Amino acid sequence: MSTGPRAQRRDDISQRIIEIGRVHLTERGAAALSLRAVARDLGMVSSAVYRYVADRDALLTLLVVDAYDEVGDLVDMTLVRESRRRWDSRLLAISQTVREWALAEPARYALLYGSPVPGYAAPAEVTVAPGTRIVLALLALLAEGVAVGDVHCDGSVPLPRGLGKDLRRISRELQLDLAEAVLGRGVLFWSTMFGAISLEVFGQLGGESFTEPALLFDHQIRLAITTLRGD
């Protein structure tokens, strides 16, 4: 942790840079982010800001990690709040949490799950850990469903050999104890959840086609949970 007045000032300025970056992200979009503009709003010359953030890509990375951590913290709080409920109820609850955050923070959601920012590649060594918090929470609940006997793999949809190999590798990398077919269903759930959220956040549901999108979302998640079960 940072200590002392100089370190505290650095932390304070770094946090202000993130806060201003959030505003600019919402107002201008990720592709138009500018450290010079951030410095201007911060009341500093641009050369001084470079002591805290090296360049535009470093600013984007700060905002990516900040967004991942915020929604990840909300998911963790939901899991604590709903800890006495069944695994599938908690799965629905954290899905709702992610949706609510995305609708409240569409620009930050778009930074994480929308179109890539031209010329920017997120550094894996900084972004993978915060970026996998939600999927690991989902898979932990899926593993709980397996442990209590709710999730079954009947092999009715065989895995292609190459896909099975990928799923085994992913399972090892994430240190999971899930059969390939179960992990494949977890990926289906993940893509269903974020696909449904993205359709709503990016206005692709078709105007007034669905008057209560929250009901549509919950229905889709429940259908995905049924697929997870193998019912």
C-alpha cells in the first residue's frame, strides 16, 4: 500500500485521472480519449500527467481494470447477500447484477464487451485477472450444481474433438475440476448472459418489441440454467 504524503498525493491524482477518464469515456467514447484533455480537466499540464499515466493506452487499461473491478465487486457482494440461496438462484442473481451495472454504465460496458478500440490491445498481465472474475464466479456456481447432483451430462450433444481439447486446456488454465461437456455448457451460459445484455445495452432488441426487457432477460437466464442442468 502507498504511504506518506507524496505517495498519497500520487494515489489521489491517479484516482482523479480515472474519474475524469470515466466522464470522457461516457461523453466522447473510448476511441476519442485523450490524455491532454484529461490533463486539462485535471488542471495540470500534459507533461505532468505523463508522470502518472504513460499514454492513451495506459489510460484505457486503467479504465478497463477499473470497470472490471467495479462490476466484479458488485457480483461478489451479490454472492455474499444471496449466500443462503441455491446455486441456480445465485446464478440468476449475479446475472441480474451484471445487467443492472451494464445498463447504468453503458460506455464502460462497451469498453469491456463492445467493439475493440482501434489501435489498442489490453495487456493480458494486467487485465486477465480482473477480467475473469465474473466467469470464474459463474463456473464456481456451476461446479456447485455438479456437486449437489443438479447438473447432469448425458452426452446428447457430442463434443467435437478439437473443442474438447480446447475445453480441457481452459479447465487446466483456470484450475477447474469440471468435465469438458459441463464446461462447454458453462461457456454457453456465459455467452447467453453477455449476449442478452449486449443486445439490450446496444439497443438491438427492436424499440418497443419487448416492453419489459428485465422479464425477457430473466427468462433467457432461466432457460440457460435449464440447459446447464441437462434437463
